[in-house]
Amino acid sequence: MNRKLVSQQFPVVFSNALTSWPAREWTPEKLATDLQGKPFRIRIGKRISKKFERDLEFETDCKFVEITLNDLLEWKNGMPALENPLAAFKPSDHWAYIDYKYFTDVFGLDSNLLKNVDWSVFGFKDKHAEESTFWLGTTGAYTPCHYDTYGCNLVAQIYGRKRWTLFPPEDSPYLNLTRVPYEESSVFSKINFLQSNKEHIIQLKETNPYVVTLQPGDVLFVPRHWWHLVENIDTAISINYWVDMPWVDDNERVKEAIAHLVMSDMVTADGNPAAWVNPNERISSHATCLEMLRQAVLVAHTVPPLTPASRKRKQSPCQDSGELPSKVLASVDKTSRTYSDDISRTAYHLLHNQQSSRHRSDFLQVDCKVIPTEIDFGKLPEGSTVKLVERMDIDEFLQQRNLTCDIFAEEIISEGRHIVSPRVETSAVNQTVNWSRC
């Protein structure tokens, strides 16, 4: 593992670093030919336009259909056949996204296409496509702002352009975090980056955005626990590799097991999983959740780290088989049980956005400090370059996204408040925000 790279605390872009990758030549048309009609479950969302309010869309708000890449290309080019599953959606009003697909699920275990990817040039020996994920979406497709609780992230831009907006972990108190919709290892932001919202803009004024547009051939390194909003500028293909950080991920898996337990119980009580859980996730019985928690605690505190091969995917619930034997649950010792109970309370408050800023920072702490000049970037091809993603001035960021709070001045005054008041408190983050910065 390239420890120096994964410990880097700021996002880095590698340019012209994929010259040795056959995947660099991929296009949607080429893949449609190579995959020969393989079906995909695709996510459909609404484009930003005057026809639709620019509401933030989570996966629970999207439509899903099963298509082939040929179906997608016909639809994107405005010529879908009547039997095309996408024919019901106008390309001018909607985007489509084949997102978060593991390579082996897309291409199969024995496909020669798996050899088209090689992460060893970045210092990760013997890491190829088997542990990578595949993303192909049309213009306007996006992933809502979130951070990943496990490891760090390498993203190779193969075709088209993507805009990445990143925020450091310290900005978490201002990004209005939520675990609904629930997805293992994903903590979402409720901030709407698509339209002006008075409360959200006030919070964003306190943040530090880092913005970069990835061109074909670029690779982005996303440090641990950095928030990211990802938007397709063009029809785009990306390949992603989540890098395990066992020395911190094991504790995160305990927290995720707690989140899964709390969410499963809440969904079971509510009876409507579609309102709580992303379509690619599932809930488990209470007994199964306890067993998952027991295993996570034991791994984190009593056994050596798991091998990379056993970690390559998010942990998945084991199959329910009725009540677990009492001796299995009793095997958690008193110390571990007390520790787990403490985490349960913390995770419960996190789900309800009531966690104090001190506890929140405990969740996000990074214990590795390496300055950029000390990073081992692996064996990059000749002609490649490396640079840090630059921080964007927050006012410039808001202006570029057409998010301004000037339009709220009259409304604020009419409510009996002053623009240049001392300090007011926003209930969304339970923190004071300086109105004068607006």
C-alpha cells in the first residue's frame, strides 16, 4: 500500500497519468459493442431546467429502469425506439446514470477488459479492475454531496468531464449531515447546491470549497472523510478505487454496524423502507444486526486487520436465519458490550443531527499528517504532472453556482433582523453563524 499517498490530507490531481491504461481508449460506443447487450439497472433523474424546481434528488427520489448501453446511446442521441425502456423520459429533461457498479459485475470475472486498469502506477501493487467500480452517466447526472466513512478514494476520468466540489472534514458542522437515505459508509449532506436557500447559503458561507474539473486522463485522489459533490459536465466514464485504511477503517466498521442496527430497527417500525433506505441497500433483522456488530467489535479490538481481499466491498449483512444462538451473542465480553452501547448512543444522535461539534470531530479525526512534498506518487508515466486541488473563494463559489443571499436582505429585515447584527444561531447545525458575512 502507498501509505504516504493515502495519508495525504488534501485532494491531488494527477494529469496525463493513464497513458499505460488500455481503458483510456474507452468510449460509450466501444463499451456498448464490447458488452454485447448486457443489461444494467440505471438511475434516472431530472435535469436542472425551468420545467422542474431544482430540488436535491437522492437515490430514493430517482426512477430506475433496466437497459443496455445501446438503449442508452439511442436515447441520448434522441432516437429511442418505442420499446426502449428510456423512451418515457425526455433526454432534454432527464439524465441517466449507471453508477457504482463493481467491475466484475459489469465485465465478468474472466473478461480481458479487467486487464485494462492498473492502479500500480500510483503505488498500489497488483491492484487491477477487480476491486474497482464503474460509472457512466449522461450530461447533468450527479452524485449528491457526501463523504465516505471507509478509506480514501482514487478516481480515474476515462471519457468526458466531471466537476468535483470537495469540502474538508472540518466543514462538516456546516454541511447539515444526515444518514437518511441510509447507505452503508455514506454520510450525505442536506445542503441543496442546485438552488438558493437562505439557511443553506448562510451555512455554506462558513465552508472551504475545493473545486476541480477532471479532464479525460486525469486521476483525482480524495482524502479520507472529504465531502464531495460530483457532477457530469458531459457524458462521462469514470473508474473508482476505494483504498482501504485498516488502521482506522475497523473502528468505522463498528460505527457503521451501529448505524445499520439503528436504521434497520427504525425502518422495521415504520414499515416503509423506500423512504429511509437507498435502493442498493437492505435492512436486516435485529438479531442479524447484533451479530454484525459483534463481529465488527471483535475485528476492531481482538484480531489482526483483515486482508485487503476480504475488504474490497462494503460489508454486507449476512443472511437472516432466524434467531441466533444465545451463546453467539453472549460471546461479546462485558468490556466490548459497554463500548458498543456507548457507540450506539453516539450513532443514534448522529442519525438525528443532534451530535455536538466535539463528538462530530471525533468521528472525523485523521491521525496522519504528511505534507505534499513527501508523498510517494508511485511510478507515474513520463510527462505526467501532479498538483493540489486549489481552494476556491466562497463568494466566487456561490456566484458560480448562482447561489446568492443578497436576494434575502429585504426578507431578513422584514423579519426584524439586521444584516449586520452581532451573531445569530441556526438550528440546523446548532452553531453560531455570522450574518455579516452575507
